[in-house]
Amino acid sequence: MKKLLLFDVDGTLLTTDGAAGRAFESALIDVYGTAGPIGEVSFAGKTDPQIAYELLEGAGIPRPTVKAMLTDLWDRYLKHLDDELVSTVVRVFPGVAECLNHIEARSDQAVLGLLTGNIEHGAQRKLDASGLGFSRFRVGAFGSDSENRNELPAIGAARAEAITGMRYEREAVVIVGDTPADITCGEAIGARTVAVATGVYSRRQLEECGPDFLFDSLADTASVWDAMMR
Ligand SMILES: [Mg+2]
């Protein structure tokens, strides 16, 4: 059975060490005049539109008003992100490059993809700046596709089917991520879940969410591959 491997980005493959958060904050202020309670809200595991609604509704801006200007927000965000990434070294976590190379070399067994709360072009900027590269991922489901992360696995599976001509049943889909929200979204379609404790959540916090597999990092390529292919 060919597998569809859908990787989260921030906290799983890489970190921008706050650069993306700063770009998001600047864009919110440009477009809405406020970034709301940004110091009190965690971005981890959330989609970009979900974060925008949470912060702006927290500042008393009604949802329809937020929604009406989201396109402007993403334009400003990408501009600020480009500026931030000029002076930011995007850190790739241990073993990630090797893990992705390993998967690509076995494209007869697995399709390499993304499932991330980032808007698509945000994911592209981060992955290209990191040196990992965006275009190597054959499919993706993004925050720009749905505010609700739980809807993203099905979107990723449908795109993979359109590209490869093969159906990916639930047991063929593997979600790899660093937050409880990654595990939950995988469970939403009965996918296999692989949690990795390179983000803000500890191994213990992730363990409580019951992922199928749990790693400290993606450094042990052989073990990670075995888990994904089970
Ligand atoms: Mg993440």
C-alpha cells in the first residue's frame, strides 16, 4: 500500500524563531490597526486564519469584518515575511533533511506532502528559506484551504489522488506534526499519526494525546520511516 505522508511545517520541520510571528503581527497592525492579545495567544497547531480570527475577535473586531480583509492581511504578511526572512536563519530540525531525502528516494512507496496551518505561500517562503525546498512536496493542504485543521487531511488526500491517480484510504494517510492539533486532525479521518517533540509541546504532553508513534525528533531516519510505513 502506497502511503501519503503529510508533514506539518513549524515545530516539525523547521522554526523561524519568531520571525513569522513578527511578520504576522506587523501585517495585523497594517490592515486592522491592532494585533489583539498577541502576547497571550499561542500559534502552535493553529491555522493562519484561525489565529487571525482569534486575535482580532479578541480585539473586538467582528468576524465578517475580519473576513472581508483577509486577502489584504495575507498580502501584507507575505511582504513582511519576505523582509524578516532576509535576516533570519530558518532552523531545520535534526534529521529532517535526511528524512525527506529518504522518502523521496522511495517515491514508489510513499508520496511526500504537507499539511500545515500556514497559508500556502507562507509555507513556500519558509521552506525555501530553510533550504529544504517547497516544490519537492508533491501535495499540500494549507491554512489557506480551510481555517479548520481537521478538514485538511481530506483535502490533502483528494489532491494526492488527483495527482497520482491512486486513492489513499485512511490507513494509508500519515500525519506528522508537533502539536495535539496535528494528532487530532489525523484522528479526524482515521489517519496514522506520528508526533514529534521538536516544537513547544513536550513528549509527555504529546503522549497524553495518544499518537500512534512519538519521537523526540526525526533524527532516527530508519525508525521514523518504519513507523510511517507500518
Ligand atoms: Mg507545528
